[in-house]
Amino acid sequence: MKKRLLALAVLLAVVAVVAVAGFAAAPESGLRPIAADSPCPAVGCASGACHGFGAVPEPDGVHEMVCPEAGCASVECHAWESLTGRYHQASDASLNMWILMPTVLVLGLWLLVRRSARGGARPVRGGAS
């Protein structure tokens, strides 16, 4: 039971450090309340209503889109296909964050538990009885 609590404490500490580092590096990525003038999280448009990922509106000259790469706002988006399709594909950063990082964390916790198990119960070899 002590090993599980140690593993849980290490896991929570890693999650807390990653969250604090992320919020410190990009304060705008922190938790914020949703207001009436909040931009749409799908593509950053200010259409007044959130449409989600499945129903991204075409540029119509009224609602301008915010390009996620260059920060431009244009009704003629120079990368419309990548703007709408990018959110359904894993980028390198999300691959590192959501697949490789948990794998490394689990392997690290496994090694920690395995090493702590060896240190606590070592059999005595070659002793005379």
C-alpha cells in the first residue's frame, strides 16, 4: 500500500509541475470563464455562437477567421484546409504530450516501484545456518 501511495504522490507531483510550467509559459492557456465575447475554440472565429469542430463555417466576409499559425485575420484564409483539418490530426507537440509523456511517466513509476521492492526485501545469500 505504501508503494501505491508513493507512486500516486509522484504522479500527482509530475502533473502539478507540468500544469504550473504550462500556465507559466503561456498564461493565456489557463482556465478562464466563458463570456459572451469569447472566441470560438474551434478556429478562433468571433461568430457569436460556438459551432464546434464538426460545423466550421465557411468564410463569408462577415465572420473573420483567426489563422492559428500567423495570427492573421482574413476572409480569404491562405490555409483554409489546414485550418479546418488540423484539429483532427495529431501534431508533434500533442504526440509528445499525450502519448510519449505518459509512457515515460508509467515506465518511470514502474521502475520506482520495482526498485523500492528490491530495497525492502533482500534475501540473505550464502549464510550459514
